Amino acid sequence: MIDKTKISAVIRYTLPEIDYHINALENVTRLRIYGLESMDFMKPYEKLLKDMKKIRTDLLNKYDDAVADNNKSVEPIIGEYCNDEGV
């Protein structure tokens, strides 16, 4: 049996792609359905939105650090992110 908590993936995003995801998630989390009292199904989307905003901030900080170093490195800027579960 595969331990799903140990599965990880590297996903490459450009900054505009991250912004598109954030925009879509913000629109979804603003959605309110008439007659539905519990919005528990939104929690994963809210968590993903929070994670995507953190990824965006980390990527911009990494970019700012690279610019501050006068672009000494010619390697692409790759941000690293780990969620609360350590994955």
C-alpha cells in the first residue's frame, strides 16, 4: 500500500500563472450559495488560496534577493514551498 502522506511533486509555475490561480480561488471563496448553511466544503479552497499567496510572496522575495545580489547567478529562480504537513 502506498503511503499517500509521503507522495510529493514539483510543480513549476510562472508568476502570472500563480496570479491566475489566486484570482480564481478568491472568486470561488467569495461564492455563497442560497439556502446552504454550512460552507465547510470551502475549507480546502481557502487553504489552497492561503498556500498560493505564500508561494507568490516567497517567489517574489527570492526574486528580490537575486536582484539585490546583482544577478550574480544565471540559474532560474526556483522557490521552495512546504505545506503544514511537511510535504
